[in-house]
Amino acid sequence: MRVPAEFADVEPLPEINRSLKTRDRIEAEAQCSIMRAALFNDWRARRAGKAADTRAIFDTSIELLKGWGLTFSPMDDLLKGPIEELLSRIEAIANVDPNSAAVPAALGSIDLPDASLDEMSKRMPVLKEADIRAKNARQHREWCGNYKRAAKDFTAQIGMRTILTISEQDAADYEDFWKRRARTGEVTTNYGNKQIRYVRQMIDAHYDDIRLPKSKRTNVFKGMRVEKLSYDPSDDERKKLVLPEKWVRQSLIRDRVLEGLNQEASDIAIIAAICGCRASEIYDLPEEDIHLEDPIPHIMLRVVLEGENRRELKRQSAARAIVLLGPALEAMRRYPMGFAKYRGKASYSGAVNGFLRENGLFPSLPDGQTGRYVISGTRHTFEDRMKKAGLPNEERAYLMGHSIGRVRGRPVYGSELDLRTRALLQEIVGIEGDGWEPRPRAELWAKIDQLLEEEGHRLR
């Protein structure tokens, strides 16, 4: 074959002549394709070596080895392994041009690509692109920030390291750093474990990226964690307090105290409080998931993978239908296309909590209670309301988007709650307002039984 002009700088011959060692035409055509691919890989590898780019040399060498039916193995492993393996590799490259990248690649003498943790933190969005494609701008920014912060913290405590130079001692020292912070109450054990996990994930991601065989990998952070303390003082400081039911009903829903900030913030809080949602589940809603014209008005919480309004839910169980009743329905009707001011952004909680705190609008803490209220405490208020109404644990999990499997302690079978049943359960814990009032609980439970009997279930 004639050498393409683009490789003239790394291949001095104008033409390559090699025997395919077969008289069979079909086999020759197959061998020819393989040989051409191997030559192109070889030329690219030579060029990468000429450019002295460790990563490019490694990538092209790995592809070249594939063409020779070999896999990469470090030289130390080859020298310590069976002599037959080393001899077979030497035989495979016996007739290869000594300048070919196949020679050092086959003998394991090329350097493994390396990267600092800071470089890895920037590469994570690329390496995990498929895993994070549903994240909106806010979720993407927060996800990336986790790895950047972990890389910065590790470097500040241990020093500048690359993935391949992090030692077992480095890992042990970093683990001890978070253990000490957890013991003094500076951070929760959960927070410390997250920081260790982010570093471990960056190491694994680098190994995946360079396609290093599993048997050759060593992640010094494997199995490392901060043990939960019997009493973690930082848990108390960070625990979200349950906002009083009276304050939710009177101040948030009846008096609309958040309208002093803006209408959108007020209506998001009203829907979240009445329906037991996370605020982000409401303000990230795309227009197509708002169903106000349905016989049972509702919103759908689901993962959205494409478009400008894509979003990811906290966990799989959070995907659910939310029935809108009373003040929650009226609030959603005011924004039938969703909440553009806060969608995909991180400004809602800070703005709302700041406004309520600065204007003295949060309720006073009960005597002996420590900590402080935040607006997300309405989700805990909703669960309290369900408990007081006598909803079983499983029904509470359905409405809150908790894992039913975890509640049951076993795999989940059977169908989920239909929209009619959800509407009745939601009404049991509904809050009156805007001319709407929930029916008596006994009547609603009877309606639920009636629906089940209509479906053929025997209840008596």
C-alpha cells in the first residue's frame, strides 16, 4: 500500500510491501483490512511519540496492541509473570520495525497516563457525561463543585499528588483528617465520607479512562470511611427542624408572608408545603409536566433527559404524580408554565430563608429547642401531618417519594397507587383555603375502600 502523505513525517518509506501469507482471496481481504488498520495505528503512535504526549502515546499504543492481538501489561508484571508470556510477545514483534510503537507497548515499557486531582475534577463531567446528562444547570454546577472541592481539600491537607502517586499513607492521613473533624463536630460523618468518596471516584474514573485492566488497579481509598459516632454533635446543628403546622397554615398559606419577597417564591412554598415536595421538585418543573386540565389536576415528577428544562431527581423513588388541591392548585394555576424565575437555578432556598429570617417571619423556637428553621422544614411538617391523620407508613412513603422497598424491607411487587387513590390520600392531609375544604377523613377512607372494591379487591 502507498503511505498516505499525512504520515510522511513518521514513515520514511513511500510504499509498504508485506505478505498476507495466504492464497485464499477472502482470507487475504480480511487480513488486508487488519494490516491496514495496524499500520495506521502504528503511524499515529509514532506521531504521538514524536509529540511527547504521554496520553496520546498510551492511547494509540493500546489500539496498536489490539491489532496485534495483545493487551497492555506493565513491564514489571511481564518480568514477574510466566516466561512464556514474555517470549510470545517478543516473538510477536520480532519482525516489526524497531521504531514502531508496538515494540515498547508490547513489552510494557510505555508510561501510564497520569493526572492531578485538580485535572481529574475538571475531566469528571466529560468522563461521566452519560451519568449526568439529566442534570440541569444548577444540578450540574453542584455536581462538578463536589469534585473540585474534594481535589482542593485533598491538596491542601496532603499536598500536590497525581492519581498514580497517591500512596496508602496519603489515603490514611486524609481519612484521619476527616475523622478528626467529625470527632470535634466540625463536620458530620456523612460529609467526611462524601469527601473521601469523591477522591475515590476520581481515581476509579482515571483507571476507567485509560482502560487499565481491573487486575492492575489499586485504589488506596477502597474501604476507607469515617465511622459514625454514637453521638454526632454536628448532626444537631444541621438537623432541619419541623416547621410548626400552625405557622404553615396561617402564615405561609393564609397570610402569604412570602409574597413580600415575590409571588413565585410564595407559590412554590405553598405547593411544597401542602404536597410534601422538595422545593426543587416544584421550581424545576418543565411546562409539559404540569397537568392542570386533567380531571384530577396534578404535576408529574420525573427525570427529563433532553431539552433546556432537563432535570434529575434526587433518587428513583422520587418520581411520582403529585395531586393538586385547594391552595396548591390555585398556586399552580397562577404559573401554568412553571416557575421561570427559579427553574434550574440555586437561588430559591437562600432567598426565601434570608427574607424570612431578616424580617423576623419564622416562628419562635420552642423552649429548650436549639437550631434554626429553614423553609425546607415544611416537608417534615407534611410527614407529621400524615402521621397525625393515621396514614400507614407505606402510603406516607408513596406521597413523599421515599423508597417503598426500604419501607417494606424487601423487593417491591404489584402496581403503584393510581391517581384517584393519590388524590384521596392527598385530601386526607390537605389544607383548606381559596374556597376549598377537605372532606371528613372517615368519608375519604371509605372512598378509598370503595375504589379498591371496584377493582375487585376483597376488603371485608
